[in-house]
Amino acid sequence: MVFIRSLLFALIFYAGTVYAVLSTLAVAGLGGDIRPHVSRWARFHRWCCRVIAGIESRIEGEVPQGKVIVAAKHQSMFETVELVLILHEPVIVLKQELADIPLWGKLATGYGAIAVQREGSASALRTMLRAAKSAVAAGRLILIFPEGTRVAPGEQPPLKSGFSGLYKQLGLPVTPVAIDSGRLWARNGFLKRPGIVTFRFGETIPPGLSRVEAEARVHAAINVLDTPH
């Protein structure tokens, strides 16, 4: 049954995504605001997860608003899309490879996503900071996955340098989010098991801490739900 539901999810969600990308590109070509269309696609993803795959979300803690950096655990594609809805259209820091995907990448950057190189060069960090400051000025919060990529349950790699650069230069508080989606949806897996994914919003970390303390507090908070298989 899990295989059948996963297959149906893939067929329906990705077919719908092709339509969403093409229709949103048309809107972008006419100069329209694509954010409502991205949110509509995210709601379609949520519907597919709930109705077809049997995956739902549970939110614990207080969802932040306003000028804040949200630092989230990253175990699957699920939270990348679900957080668009939970956080009300945040600006997402993502790896350059995703922005390079034909058509989809164009829409991601048009939505306001900030693409960064994996190596985290000084030039890449400056580009990220400029885009992040513009997003904050526009009243949107910043979402970053500080470990840099999806990881399996039980893996707790150190945070990438991009997080500390944002934290120091923006001077904003940070809300960490622990997520346990990897139990149901493996980072590179096809199968999607039914169940509940918890989004646990932790205590907000104030600005102005040392890099070591800020990273340690974020790292601990995003991993409170993390247990290996």
C-alpha cells in the first residue's frame, strides 16, 4: 500500500507541478506577482501529502512573524514546501543547483529565493547578504536550512558558514525549528509513509551572541527531535 500511495503521489503531484510551473511562468511573463501562485502550489502539495500519502503536519511552539531568521532542520523535500505555508511566504535560502533547474529555478528566484554556492565563497556570502537585507526591508522573514542540505535521521552535521554570516550581518533574532520528516520521507527516497511530521519551533535566540554560542544553540534546538532509525 505504501508503494501504491507513493506512486500515486508522484504521478499526481509532479503532473500538477508541471502545470503550476507553466502557468506561473505565464503570469511572470506578464509582470504579475507570482507569490500567490507559489502559495497555491504549496497548498496543492499539502493536499497531495495529506490525501494521497497520508502525511500531515503538527506545529509545536510559536510560529514567528516579522523580522526574524528561521533556521530549520532539513530531512526531506516535505518541509521545504510546507514551510512556505506555515511561515507565510518566507524568503528561502537555497543551494544554487536548485536555482539552476530549468524553468523551476527561474520561478524560485522570482519568488524571492536566495541562491548560494555550496562552497560559501566570500562573493557568494556577499550576494546572499544583499538579497537577505532586501527581503527584510520588504517585511519578509528569512528561512535557512543551516546544515546546508538534507540529512538522514540521526545525522547532525555542523552548521554551514552562511548561517553565521546572516546572523551577524542582519542583526536579527533566530527561531530554530526541529523537524522529523525523515522518519516518513527519506531524503532521496521514493516511498512516503503515512504519519505526522512535527515542526517544533524553539525558543527565539537573540541577536548579538558570539558565533560559537549562536551556532551551538541553533544546532541543539534543531536536533531535539532527531533520532536515528
